[in-house]
Amino acid sequence: MKHYLFLNASTREPGHVGNTETLARRAAQALPAEAAQTWLALVELQLPAFVDRRHTAGSYPMPEGDAKRVLDALLDATDVVLVSPVYWFSVPSPLKLCLDQWSAWLRVPGLDFKARMAQKRLWVVATSGDRAKAQPMLDSYRLCAEFMGMEWKGALWGKGGAPDAVLADAEALAAAAGFLAVA
Ligand SMILES: Cc1cc2nc3c(=O)[nH]c(=O)nc-3n(C[C@H](O)[C@H](O)[C@H](O)COP(=O)(O)O)c2cc1C
């Protein structure tokens, strides 16, 4: 059974739904009823600062608290959907911090994080002001997928701005209906 994990990287305040989530929820509406969905707002989670211990201790303990929650959600998913606005032409900090944790999780003895993640597919839903200038962020995600051995499923982009701005992007809304629907 398919299980989609939506990792929302917007930093909108609680209760304020951003454009990227709006677009991702449109895409999720097209999923079959039997596909499970988990939505996590990274901004509501307390991930620890990442410390590079690759060339000192060389390994990391199993994460705890919210980091373990994200790890478990990733491992439970068949499909990871990064719900990511573009911040400064790049990856928003909540998601960057999360991705940095992956470097630790690669080195948790017995976890086998890379081999397990390599069974999964990676999708991106993004919004920003300018599609062309979103490309560096999208390329970063594609390269992350490649590094992890995950199947890259591509990106859905919409024109964002103030909340609900993306509802005026008819092309994005039409693309959303078919984005996750591809097998
Ligand atoms: C800190 C910050 C940096 C941003 N940087 C860019 C950018 O580099 N390029 C761009 O087109 N839009 C940029 N934006 C605009 C957002 O990408 C846009 O409003 C997006 O739709 C916000 O997503 P959300 O509504 O899901 O939170 C930035 C917004 C913020 C808050």
C-alpha cells in the first residue's frame, strides 16, 4: 500500500495555510482513497542543531523526540513529498535542517537508513514568485534523491505570494490534479 509523507517546510504561523500546502493538498486530492497520507509541518517540530561528527565520533545515536518522529515517518512512507516554498532561491531552513539530520541518520549503527530510503520515491511541490529562479532549489532536491538512491519523481511548481495566491495559477492547479496520480 502506498503511504505518502508530506513534509511541509513553510514557516507560516500555525493556522495559516501557505500556498505550497494549498497546492500539495490539491495534488493529494487525486490520490486513491487507499493511499495513506501523513502531513508534518516541520516548523512545529523541534529538531536539534546538526553537529558534524563524521570525522570524530563517526556515528550518531538513534534520534529522540521530534527527530525520531520525522525519522519514523520517513521510514514508514513509500513516497516522500517535500512541500517547499523557495526561500532565497534555495531550500527553506526547516527542511534544510531536516536534510542535515539525514547525514546523522546515515550513521546510526544498525539503522540502514540509506538502503531503506533508497526504496522510496521523492516528489517536490514548490511555490515562489518565479519558476525559472526556483530551479536551483529543485535541482538540489533532485541531487539529494540521486545521492540517497531514491527515485526522483519531479516537481510541481505554482506561483505563490500571499496565502491563496496559488489559486490564481490555473496551470499549476491543473498540473496538481495529475501530479501524484502518475504511478
Ligand atoms: C524568507 C523568504 C525568502 C523568499 N525567497 C524567495 C525567493 O528567493 N524567490 C521567490 O520567488 N520567492 C521567494 N519568497 C516568496 C515565497 O517563495 C512565496 O511567497 C511562497 O509562495 C511562500 O510559500 P508558502 O505560502 O507555502 O509559505 C521568499 C519568502 C520568504 C518568507
